[in-house]
Amino acid sequence: MTQIAFIGLGHMGLPMARNLLRAGFTLKVFDLVQAAMDELTKEGAHAADSAADAVQDADVVISMLPASRHVEGLYLGDSLGNHGLFKILKPGTLILECSTIAPESARKVHKAAAEHGLELLDAPVSGGTAGAAAGTLTFMIGGQASTLEKARPLFAVMGSNIFHAGPDGAGQVAKVCNNQVLAVQMIATAEAMALGVANGLEPAVLAEIMRQSSGGNWTLEKYNPWPGVMENAPASRDYSGGFMAELMAKDLGLAQEAAQHSGNSTPMGALALQLYRLLLKQGKGKQDFSVVQQLFVE
Ligand code: NAD
């Protein structure tokens, strides 16, 4: 029986872990927030006292943390005295690192994992909280193809599209490119919704026309930023849940770093980052990223 340690039970990690539990895997879970663990112990998971406790006897470790510093702290250790899990994992342990982090950080963690005889994949996801709950996430995977084949049955429980993006860190490169497109589409949709409504259109009518026309995009299909247009979108619950604006700002920053590294011109991504920073300054960083709608309405 595969023993899985799942670390990081936030908006995404919790529903991903739940799908593994429902598929019959044995899970030991850890999050800094006790309430998140309580949700899953009700459904049969074992709660750990620490990340180190969670990985005792683990064959597989899955992490879903906010950013690079959390991932490096977890696996490599930090200045707070945490030793890092790589020192205690048994050789051959499979690690699926699903957070969105800097490609450079992913490569650093890959290198350290290999030095400890561990098999790691960087496997960021797309599909939002709805995709996490439905088990239909897209995984963008960096690392060895042979490791991906070992992990495929686990990815298949949590997602429906499993892409091998390339070598170590490639999953993260794909992810930052994708999220730059997503941010630009969200901003463009929010701007157009505000323009149409200010000029007398019903929001739902405009949304449907654009969705079925050449302006159609993922945000119009699944995640309209105008409150009330889509019952299940974060905009219709005061921009709660979903994907926090501060995480989108992080991803846009990672895209800019990658562009700096390769010398690419990314003006749309740069502007999107500036608009998300503005939202953060307005205290909206914890709200869903579709809250960018509010920049365009009075
Ligand atoms: P979140 O902030 O809701 O969850 C992160 C969780 O990690 C929190 O519960 C936090 O308590 C926990 N955590 C932080 N440090 C920890 C540690 N050292 N040990 C144990 N737990 C720790 O974030 P999220 O929305 O679930 O996103 C997670 C990752 O997935 C991010 O990298 C994000 O960019 C990415 N992502 C999010 C979405 C989305 O729609 N929310 C979509 C795709 C990718």
C-alpha cells in the first residue's frame, strides 16, 4: 500500500488530497493550519504534528505550498532551525512538488534531491480550485520521464491532462508562461466588462456574446470577473476562495524574472504585474485574482 505524505492543504492542496483519499490511498497530512487537517481527518487521513512526522514511512511526498521560499524551507531547511526533509526521507522516495515556484528554485531543489538519492518532479498545476475538486487539473511536469511514469497513477487521480514539459524546472517555465496569459486575459475581460456595462449592456448578455465570439477565453468560459454573471465563480462570492491576487502577482513576478534571464520582451506581462501590485497596495491581495475587476468600476 502506497503511503503518501501530503504537505500544504490550502485552496488547492486540500481538494487534491481529498481526491487521493477517495481513490483509496493512505494519507498522512500536514499544514500549519490545524483546521485544514481537521477537514481531512474526518475523511480518513492521519494528521501529523510536523512535516517531519508526516513523511515518516512515506513512499511518496506531495507538496502544495505558496512560493519558492516555503518549498526550499521544507526540503532544504531554513534559518529557523528546520533541517529540511531531504535529510530524513528514505532513498528512492518519490516527491511531487506541485507548488508554483521559480524555475531556478525548482532546479536547486531537483539537484539537492538527486544528491540524496530521491526522485523529484516539479509538477505545477492549472485548473483552479474547481479543477482541483473535480480531479481535472492540468499537470505541467519537469524532470525525468521515467519518474513521471512512476507517478502517473497519482497524477491521474488529481488531474486529467498530464504533460511532460521537459527536464528539471521545465514544468515551472510552462506554468509561468501560462499564468502570464491568464492574467492578461483576466485583465482584458474585466476591462471590457466594465466598458460594456458603463455603456448600457447587461453584464450577463455581454459576457455570453464575448464568450461565443472571437474575444472568448478561459475567463469568460469558467471564471467571469463580474459579480453575478457566473454563480460558482469567486466574483459571485465577494471574490473569496479561488486563486489569491497575491499569488498571481508572485507568478507574474516569476515570469518577469524568466524574461530578464532570457532577454525576452514581455510588455503585457509587465503591465499585468503592475496592475496586480496596485491591487495588493489596495489591500486586496488575499482576494481572488478576478478582483482586478474593481480597478475598472467606480
Ligand atoms: P494557499 O495559500 O491557499 O495554500 C497554501 C497552504 O500551505 C496553506 O494552507 C498554508 O498554511 C500551507 N503552508 C505554508 N507553509 C507551510 C509549511 N511550511 N508547512 C506546511 N504547510 C504550509 O495557496 P493555494 O491557492 O492552495 O496555492 C498553492 C500553490 O498552488 C501556489 O504555489 C499557487 O501559486 C499554486 N496554484 C494555485 C491555484 C489556485 O487556483 N488557487 C491554481 C494553480 C496553482
